[in-house]
Amino acid sequence: MTLEIVIVSYRSRDHLRECLTSLREHAPGHDVTVVDNRSGDGTVEMVTREYPDVRLIANDRNVGFSTANNQAIRGGDSTYVLALNPDTRVTHGALDRLLELMEEQPEIGICGCRLELEDGTLDHAAKRSFPTVLGALGHFAGAQTQYRAPGVEVGPVDAVNGAFMLMRRRVLEEIGLFDEGYWMFMEDLDLCYRCREAGYLVWYEPSVTVVHIKHGSHAEGRSPRLDYAFHQGMARFYRNHYAPHRNAAANAAVYAGIAGKLGISLAGGAVRRAGRSLRGRRPRPAAPRST
């Protein structure tokens, strides 16, 4: 039984350092690969200097999450693969427990764990439901319920979070790797969907905890490219998995809704960026005159 840990990094050097340190302290002995999507923030130099035992793939451009993960996965032959975000920190015994679970239950194709925010609260995206049209409408309206699976305490779920996905390699060989048509966002849901369609379980195991610092590489909010990738991912997921079972009118309405939401999101992002720019240009108040 062998495990390869794959971490895709983009402008998250300091988070990545903490992640690699947690692996060194709490999960030694596993192969680790970092795929850097041309961060340009010293990530490559830091990994080379401080973690010489880590395999490093330095891309000359940002190829996205799916493609970068697949670069590392294709080059390995381990029994299991862990896709791990750089803004995570593993805890003592976490990987050992999940590997034992996967060995005990060969019907599990993909396994996730309890993801906790830094304040110790649950990251609700750790256990997920597949998106629905009604759920998406609620999400667009501001209700943060889309994708959550609140009714499951432990066991099979629709999907787990791409920040921590422990995958059985022979299942990946059967269903395929991450779909590289997703640049970022929705690729984890897509892989879990294909896993379940092939008859394997996607398992949520809350007895194991990993810290997740969300949005570690885009803390200032989504850029226009990320906004587009998010909505394009929604459209691709719907087209691949739902559209064949719906009529043309329903499909057209869904695509129009996604396009409209993208337009609103891009406009809102532009307003927020303009506001930040104006605040940055405001002159500082003059120092009080000495008497």
C-alpha cells in the first residue's frame, strides 16, 4: 500500500510551507509532489531549498487545477493518491486512519474528512451534495445551502471537497482522472459524480480532521478569470451530467441563468475593484500643524 500526495500551488508560498511542514511532522514516509502553476512568488525556490525530498513540477504557465493534478497523477504508480490543497494542514494520524478505512472497505473510491476552519468550526463544503437547479437558484439568491450535505454525519455522500480527496488509483484508472475541461472549480464534483456512477462510494469520515484555510490563494476575492471559470464549470457539469436527461427548453433556461449570473458577478467584481482602487488613491489627511 503506497500513497502519493499531490499539491497544486499558485501564489500560496507561505500556506504551502505550513502544509508541507505538517506533512513532514504528521505524515512522514509518503511521496509528495508539488505542481506549481507559475506562482512567481518564490514558491519554487522555497520548495527546492527547504523541502529537497519533495518532487517539484514547475509549470511555465497556470494550467489550472485539473491539469496540474493530472500531471503528477499520471507520473505515479501508488495505490492511493491524495489531492491536497496548499492551504491545508494535516493532523497527527489523519492519513493513517483514512488509508486503513480505504483498505477495509474496497468499495470506497474517494474519501474525504472533516475540514475545519482555523477557528475550529466545520467547513461545510467538506461533505457535499450534487448541485440542483433549485439549489442553484437559492445559492444565487444568497442562501448558502447549495452543495452542502447537512443530513449526513458519516458515510456515503455525493461528493467531498477537492481540498482533500483521497482516491484509489485503480478507480481513477477506470473512470478517468480530473476532467481537464474544468480549469478550476467543479472538477471535484465531476470526479465524485463519475465515481458514484461507476458504482463506488464517496465517503465522508468526520473522525479525521484537517485544517483548511479557505481561499488561500485568492483571498481578495475572485478575479474575472476565476469568475468565468466558476460559471463555466457549472455549465460544463450541467451539460455533461444533467442536460442529456432534460428537454431543450429547460437546458436553454439553465444556460441562460448561468450566463446571466456570470454577467452580474463580473459587474459586481468590477465595482468592488474600482472601489478598492479609489480608496487606495485617497490622499492621507494632513498632519496637524504644530503650535
